[in-house]
Amino acid sequence: MKRTTVSERALVLAPRGRDTQIATAILGEAGISATPCTSLTALIRELNQGAAFALMTEEAIATADLHGLAAWLNDQEEWSDLPFVLLTNWGAGFERNPAAARHLELLGNVTFLERPFHPTTLVSLARSALRARRRQYEARARLIALRESEERYRTLFETMDEGFCVIEFLDGPYGLLSDYVHVQANPAYSSNTGIPDIVGKRLREIVSREEADAWADIYRRILISGEAVRFERELAETGRHLELAAFRVEPPSRRQVAVIFKDATARKHAEAALCDLNVNLEQKVTEAVAERAAATAQLHEAQKLEVIGQLTGGVAHDINNLLTPITGALDLLARRHADRDPRMIRLIDGALQSAERARVLVSRLLGFARRQALETRPVDVATLVEGMRDLVASSIGPGTQLRVLLAKDMPSVLVDPNQLELALLNLSVNARDAMPEGGVLTIAAEPVVVGPGEAPRLSPGAYVRLSVIDMGTGMDKETLAHAVEPFYSTKGVGKGTGLGLSMVHGLMGQLGGAFVLTSALGEGTRADLFLPLANATAEPMLLSDSKPLASMRPAVLLLVDDEELVRAGTAAMLRDMGHTVHEAEGGFQALDRLRAGLEVDAVVTDYIMPRMNGAELSRKIRERHPDIPILVITGYAGGDLNIGLPQLAKPFRQSDLAVALERVFGRSSNVTWLRR
């Protein structure tokens, strides 16, 4: 079937004299677009491009081969019936023009116009034909929409998992509405009921009379009331238990009900099995409920810790922003007054030590929040513990005996050795404080295999378990439940920050391991660190290179930070190092200054800023200035953002800033120094 293109133009076939020009002109003055055709073949070609109607003279088709036109007309879509206006020489009546009957049979939807005619008559017939064609186009649109709707319905009907059918009540020997036939069913009908080939069959041909009467009674009430009903019922013939929803198909005169259902046999069997359980299982059910309650409590505890961790990470970020200008200013004051006033130097030194303690506190906060930077690598736990033996012994004092038990040939673990050492030292000091009268502190390490559910929030698999065990006072259940919360101290008032255990908890979670505390009053405490295994062998631990850094040549820098105090402090440190510093309050201002022609050797930008963060700013700078080195300063993630750029963690001193800049310029091979 030919696809007809929607068009409102007229096609004119009048090969004699100036008929084509006259007809085209008349139609054009009436606002109807007309396309002249030189032959019947040309007319058919234009019909394929779309037309509202065709205007032809009788002589144009009197002797022509009309097979092509007839074929085109027969090939029209079901909505299409192309109108024709045929100009005749002898009248439209069959008595006066015997050829009119032949033309009517060929063209079908044709209006005859006898010559001579008034132009108004031609325009009237043309507009009538155009209106008729528009109605056909509207029918076409409705037909397309209907077909699309039918296709969507068919696809849903054939692919849905639920069974679906339409039943129609019959009049018959069993009385009015006493039996029905399935007039429609989808493929899922059989899989849900166990009954194949249902369409066209009466219900009484499939099930017993009693069963048929029961189903018919349900659907008859739905048909009469018009209310949709949900219900469950067992199909006796197949033993399937069905969950059904049924509603009347409108109008009621159709006497049809649509039913959608699914097989609930497995669920019903499970419910029946549960009901048949012996009363002796009540205790097990009670235990299962108790275990579920305990799991729910653990989940709530984990969610609470997660919320506290998020809050803690945000607070740590703000504190780092506050510490940065304090540390930088104290560092500058210490350098400038080093030879002037010893008393001032002592005061500044004390302030710097306090700032350093605050930095460590923030690091622990980030550790609990799992947001400090970790430098993980394969580590030999035995070597690490042996290397800390003297430090732990001196930290716990002579009143506590240290015992180290290390298994042989332990696999390497993937950890940050510095953070693990700090965690081990924290746990050792906690153990010492739990034994005020002295005792034995045991540090043990061994490979273990953890099964499902053996350790909370730990995936099954192989680990190395590092344990710190004391013989101290222990903790009650309430204290143990809150022990890893930040600022919850197991020690007396003023004897701890409450961040030691929370830092260890956060570190283990960040490493993909687990921290498990076991304790009871009077029985001591055991702290187990489950460390994930590494895929490579541990390398020997090397001391850091502490040689002094070479002085750095002055540079022109663009400093971007939305915090005025942080920006001012950082700018002061950079200027004190001899650099020229241009400041910007945010990413958009920085981009504006660069577009205005500001030339710099490097950009130093904060990461967390409103509207545009440091990573987004760096990306936009790289698009226009790919050779400008960029240093990102962050107080949130401990200097370990996954953005592929050099980073510096807040708070920092002038020497830290100098090292970071030296690293930035060392990585870039395309620096063009503006200050010579």
C-alpha cells in the first residue's frame, strides 16, 4: 500500500492551449497552490509527492492509457480517497456524456464541471475538494494514533508477566449469564493458570459445573455492579492459587469482564507451611526476632555513626579553614622576630604547638569521618610491630608488661603504615590506662579467615588480625556500645579527647577492614583490627628524606579563595617568599581576571568554594591556558582528592606551601617565568 504524503496543493492536467495557465491562475488567486502537469505520467509522479486534489480536462484522459492511474488509485491507503475535478465539454450527465460513466468508475471521488464555467464555480469546487481532503488527513491522524495505541497495548498484552483475559457472558441452555467464553487471553494466561488454549472455549468445557458456577457468580456480580474487585481463589482443576483483579468492560451491553491475575501458589504454600510449624519452634522464632532486633540496633548504630561522621568531616573542614591563617601568621611572626624578642618567640612557639595539636585533633576527626588522606601500600605487620616495640614500651611505662605474639610467615597487608602505627599506639595507651594497677598488655597478629556474619560490617575472606589485649577494668555494655563515637571517652573527665577509638574505627572502615571491640566489666578489653591483604609483597620501610629544600625563584601567582582570612594569610606567606600575588574571591572572578589579560606563572586555588569549586575552575583554566600549573588547597579530604592535580592539605605552614609550589613547578615543563 502506497504511503500518501500530506499536502494541500492541487495538480492540474490540461494539455490543450492555455487551459493549464488559466486554471492555475484561478486557483492561485483563491489561495490554493497549484502544480501543472504536462502528462498523465507526470501527474502520477506528482501524486506520489502528495496532493489535495487533481483538476483534469476530459480530453487529457480520453485516449490515454489509464492503467497507471488506476493502479495508483487502487493502491491508496484506507483513509485516502483522492478527489478529482473533471472539466467536460458536453456535460456531466450520463445521457449527454456517455464517457462520464467510465470516468466515474475509474476516478471514483470525482466532480464534473461542464464548460464553459464561471471561475467562481471552479474555486467553489476546488475548495470543497480541499475540505474533503483535509477531513481525510484528520482521519489519517486518528488512524495512526489508533494503530500506535493498539501496538502499545499488544506489546504490553503479550509481554506482561501477569495473566490477562477478557470473558464474555453467553445466553444458553444454562440460563442468562450462567456461562461465559474466553474471548481474549495473553501468553501469560497459561503459565499462571496451567490451562492452555483457552480462547473460544466455554468455562463449562474446562472446569466442573460447580467450579464454573462459582467463577460465573463472581464475575456476574462485577458485571452487574460495575465495581472493580480484588480477590483470591484457588482454581480447583489445576490446584493453582490465584490473586485476581477484575472490572467490567464498558459499555455494560458488551457483557464483558476483564481479569488480570498472577499465580500465588508458592506464596500460599509457604504460608501454609508456616502455619503447620510445630509449637516447639516458637522459641526459635523468638530467638530470630531477638537477632533481628539486634541487627536492627546495629544498623541504627551504624547509621548514627555515619551521620556523626558526615557532621565531623564538615566541622573538620571548617576548623582547617580557621587554622590555616592562624598557623601561617604565627609562622611568619616566628621567622620575622626570631632574633628580636625571646619572650615573644616563646609565646609564638607555644601558639604554634597548640595549632599543631589542633591539626592532629582535626586529623583524628577526619580519620573518624573516613576523609583523611591515606597512603596505602603493602606492609609487613610483624616488621611494623617489632619496629614499634620500644616506642610502645616507653609509652605504657614500667608498670605494664608488654608481650608481643606474632605468627610466622604472615601475608602483607594493604594499609597506611603511619596511620596504623598511630592506631596501635592509641590502643596501647588506652590499654595502659585501663590497668591503673599494672598488668600485661598483649599485642598479637595472625592470619585469619572470616566467614559470613562473623565480624560486623566485614566481608567474608582472608585478613590479618592485629589485636591489642589488656587485663584491665573492661567496659559495660552501654559503654562498649558508644566507645567508638567521637568525643565519647572511656576515661575520666579531662583525661582524653574521646577521639582515639573513633579514629581507629574510621581508619579501618576507610581501609576496607574492621575494628571490633570485645569487653566486659572486670575481664579486660580486646581490640581486633582486621587488616585487608595486599596483592604484592611489602617493601622495606625507608626513612623520609629530610634534606633542606633549595630556595625557589620568585613567581607571579593568582590566589583564589572565598574565605578572606584564609586568602589573606596565604597571600602573606607567598609574598614573604618573594612572590607577586594577585587575589580572587572565587572561580568566576579568577576567570574574569585571566580573560582580561592577567599573566601568571601558576594558580593556587581552594577546593571547596561556592558556585564553582577548585576542580571546575582548574578545568576551565586548562581549556584556555593548558600550560599554567595549578595547586589545589583543601581542608576537607586531607589532600587526597581524586582530581589529578597537585594538592596541599590545610592547615599548612610556610615551609609546607613552599614544598608544594616547588612540586607544582617541578611537574610542569612549560613554565614561562614572568619575573626574571
